[in-house]
Amino acid sequence: MQGLRGGEIMSTRIAMHPFFAEHVRGKEAIEVEGKDVGECLAALIKQYPPIEKKLFEKKGQLRGYLDIFVNGKSTFPDALTHPIIDGDEIRIIVFGAGG
Amino acid sequence: MVKSGTDSSTSPLTEEDLVRYDRQILYPAFGEEGQRKLRQAHVLIAGVGGLGSPVAIYLACAGIGKLTVVDSDAVELSNLNRQILHWEADIGEKKVVSAAQKLEKLNSTVDMNARAVKITAENFAGLLEGVDLVMDCMDNMATRFILNEGCVKAGIPLIHGGIYGMMGEITTIIPGQTPCFECIFPRDVEGKKPFPVFGFTPALIASLQVMEATKLLAGFGELLAGKMLYVRGEETIFMTVDLQKNKACRVCGGVKS
């Protein structure tokens, strides 16, 4: 099976925050495919459509209380275009920075 | 064990105290003993903005013994939709001065300590001298990591509150018992600024922080220890999530209960 970059497709694991549990039937992690974070989140939404409104504002921006980590590093401020390669792990962080 | 105030036996309540705090003294689990414990307590409020304003007001109303408010900012017009201790006439004034002026009028029996300094890793240990509890009312994550590390090292509980838009979160960190801030959040977590916020979001989270503080200091009820309460305002959902301690945590990994 050929993948997006001509290689074998390897799925990427998205570690889900419990904040979203009700929208992913309680799963702690979801396997998706995509060449960047935006595509991976789109694949997640395809599997669990109600999560779209929880991840994105009306204008398609990530919710401001989310930061997407790839392999333990923040992808702010260019999360959606951050490239993903085989074996990467995506983690969604929920945080209220303001006070 | 969670520290539940200091020895209150040497601090009798006055006749005025018994009247002033009557409605909360009536709460059976709190009573006069709870009131004495609040009277003995010294609470540091880190940040006196959206969260810090209602936290300071409710702690002062409740008869806390000493309040230290720490903030280096001055009042700006854009603060006034939510930072209820600061009014139009205060624009340009240091927030801690603006806050202390109102709090002293609200409850003159509270020992007010206003510190117009920026909290740093270098000065925070000094600010903690004599403090029983820290309220995290900051507006940025970087300072929260400083609060956390200082509190864990000093063994002082920290009640974290954070907000963004209509979302809010709160947890109570007890050094040696619960996961600490650094167990919960990666250090380089980042988001856009300025952040959107209504007045009601910090008001709600601040109320919950003071509820936690009252239970912790007076020694009754169950705390949000090891749990994060999220408020999802758009959906009017309150959800509580168990937090996990990171045994390899740089800050609390070696702290024993």
C-alpha cells in the first residue's frame, strides 16, 4: 500500500485529551493518516464529526485554549501546517492561559 | 495531610466577627473554628486581574487574616470588562494599589500587603515567607511554572485557575500529594495573545478557587486535589478529569508526602 509520500502508509497516533472524551467515545488515542497536523485533524474529524466544533473556531482557526504537540514539542503558532512523518505522535493540550 | 490552617486556639473571634461572618459560621462544617482558621491564614494572590479581582474580594469578604497581592501591571481601559477591582478612575494606577484601596474599604480587618513586582524565579521564594496558600490568578503560563516550582519547594498549596474565552479550569495542587503543574502541562505550551475573555468566565473560576481555598484552610470538604475541573461555557458543561502524577517530574518527582 502506497502512502502520501510514495512510501508505505503509517498511521499517526493522536493522543486525545479527556476534554474530548464524549466526542471520541472515550478513546484515549485515535489512529489517523496525514502529511501535516491539519490533515491529521481532518482525518480525526472524518471519524468523529462532532469534534470539529470543539477543535476549531468558526473561521477554521484552532481554539485558543488548544496547543498541538508533536513528539513532545509545541507546534504553536503554525500547528496546522506542521509536517508529520511516519511514527510521529500528536498530542492535544488543553490549557487556560489567561487570568 | 493537607494543612488546614494554623493553630487557631489563640485567636478568639470578636463580637463583631461573630456578627460579620455569621452566615458562614452557620455552615456546620465550618463554624467558628473555620472562621478562626481563616483569620489566621495568609494567602498570596498572584495576579490581581480577571481572576485575582474576585478572588481577592471574596477572600477579603470571608475574613482572611492577611492578603498579599502581587502584580506589576498598571490598570488599562481594556481590563475593565472583567477586572472588577479596577474602575475608570484607576486607569494608569498600579493594579495592586487600586486593589488594596478597595479591599481595605471592603474589610478593614484584613492585613493587606500590596507588592507591585513582577514574579520571577529569583524573587518568588522571598514573597512566600509566612504564606499558607497561593492563588494562581496569572495571565500567562510561564509565571505559573514559577509559582508551581516555588510552592512545591516550599510545601505550600497552590490553587490553579486559568481561563480562555468561555473555557476555564481549576485544580488544587498539594505538594507531595497531588500532581503538580509541571506534571500536567508541558513547559513550552503556548497560545495566542491577547486572549478573548468575558467577565463571567474569571468570575466563575475565581469563585471556585475561593471555595477550594475556604475548604483547604478551614479543613473540611473534598478538594479538587489531583483533579482538573473544566468549565466549558459554550455548552454549560462542568467536567472533572483525573490528573496523573509524573514520577519523573523535574519539579515534584522527588517530593515525598
